[in-house]
Amino acid sequence: MRFETSRALDAIERRLSVDPLAAGGVIDLVEAARSVDLDSGRPAALLRLGLFVDALSRQLGDGGVGLYAVAERGAMSDTDFTSNERMVLRRWSDDGLIEMLPPGARPGGRVREVAALTGLPVISRVPLPGHPGPVYVTIGARGGMDLTMAPSAGSTPRPHPVLSRFWRCPAGDCPVFGRPPAAGAGQAPPALPSGAPICPRHGERLIDAGVRPPAVPMVVRINGTVRTRFPLTAARPVVVGRAPEEGITIGNWLDDEASRRVSRNHVRLELRDGMVLVTDVSTNGAAVLARTSAAAAPREVELNRHEAQAMGEWDEVELYPEVTVGRADRPPADVAKGGAPNSVMADAPTIALRLPK
């Protein structure tokens, strides 16, 4: 049992990220861990976080999407968690995988702030009236829970201007703002209690560390399931195709017919002035599936070869039927129909789960 629990927590760990480019939703970690109704188990259990990770994966059809988790420092000394879980929480905090707030801070407020700054959905057990952005609310399902999109109080917030800069924390041991992000990665948003950028962990005024190039998270979906995720930055275009010399290779996920119809270099994507541009560089043709919202029916617009066309935020470019490229943070409502591989709960002890009534 202990070995199975450790393996499940390791799988959950690999899906935690405070990089908005890698995450698909923001959550209050302790609220999720205290969702006793999911399994009638202990008052607090880190394994329950895996149910939220898997539910988000099914919602987006993405077996690699990250979860942005926020917790208050008191969780690391909460005796409702086991000693091993408290040790795991400390490791996640020290490694910068979760956002750990000072004692007495309210994680729910920070969760909403992160969502408002980045446009990421909040994942909540209850609807959040008045929250302007998207909210995924949990619903009972066989094997645990699923997510459903709650009615929004407004349009999806645009990324805040503070995200156009990199920031550094004066505290040298800060795991989030103490080191520059890796190439192509993003950075957690600062806290803005009074408008000035503050480290949410240390409460220190952040230092401007330079321009952050604009970036948009993109995914390749095949039969409704995300097969690969990549950042598109203003620094360089990205080619997607069956086997480009440089770019995103998708040939391993294509069947024989799709392999014949998807060119080695099929489309080139660029990020210019905050807009995604797509150019058909193939010999087989491509089309944009234009949508005005997640649930809107797509309108097919053929691309002219070697002519760049702007993509709307809900649009996808279709290389071949059921082979598309689109924004990871703007999934159409039907993308998850293919399911999501890589359940983090595959190694969890079955005694920890129950079926809803």
C-alpha cells in the first residue's frame, strides 16, 4: 500500500506546475485534499489531488496537462496529513512545483488572482458567482469525479501586462522567482495586492528582470486527444508536420492514411503582435476550423498555400480530418471525446476510491 501511494504521488508530482504555459487550471490544493466526500477517507489526503488532475485531463483530452496548485504554509504542519504527505508537500514547495503562501494567507483569493492574471480556469467544488473567467466545477462520476464548465460572469480575462516582464525575488532561495525560467517556459504571475508586483511566497517586492517574450501554449490533437504540447513564442516560428527537420513531429501518432496525407512540413505557425498566424507549407492542403466560442460549430476556411492567415482564439488548423493544431488554453467543447491517457491514479490503492451514489 505504501509503495502504491508513493508511486501515485510521484505521478501527481509530474503534473504539477506554476508555469501558466504548462497548466490547464488553478486549484486550492488543501481544499482538494479535504474533499472527503470523494472517498469517505481521511480528513486530508494528497492522493485526492490526483482525481482533480485526471478530471482535468479528461476535460481537455490532454494526458500531460499541468495543474497549478496553491496552498498556505500551514499545510506542511497540518497533522491531518501523514508525515510522508507533509514531507511531500515540503518537497513540492521547495522545488517550485506548487505555490506556497505565507501563514494566514487565503489560497482561494490567490487562486482567483492567478486565474484573472493568466486566463486559466479555476477548478472548484462549487460555482464561483462573480468570477469573470472560466470555472470548472466538479461533478460526480464513475470512479471519482469529472469537471463541467460553469456559466461565466464575463469573457475570458486577457493576460495582464505584468506578464510581459520577467521578475526576480530578492530572497535568494525563492523556488519560483529565484531563477530564470527555462527556454520556452513561462513564469508564475506576481501577486498584486496594491498594484506593485510582489512575491506571493515571501511578500517581497519583485525586481524587474527584463522583457518576457509573448508566448501562447499550443497543442496537436489527434482524434480529440492531445498528443503533444508546445509553446509558440514571438521569437521564432514553429513548423508542424509528419517529420520536419526542425519543429513538431507528429508522424508517430498517425495511421497509414493520415501519414500519406500529412506532409513532412505541413503548416508554419507564428506569433506576431499577440496574434497566431498560420501558413500552409504542405503539398496536401490545410484549412482553418473557425469558431467564435468553445461550443460554436466550426466554419471551414481553406488556406491559400504560402499565404499567412490569422487564427482566432478558438480556431484550429486542420491538417487532416481529426488532426488539428490549436491553442491549448482555448479548447473547443468537443475535444475530449477521445479521452486522455496517462492517468495519475493508475497506481493508487483502490481502497482509497469509491463510486459516487
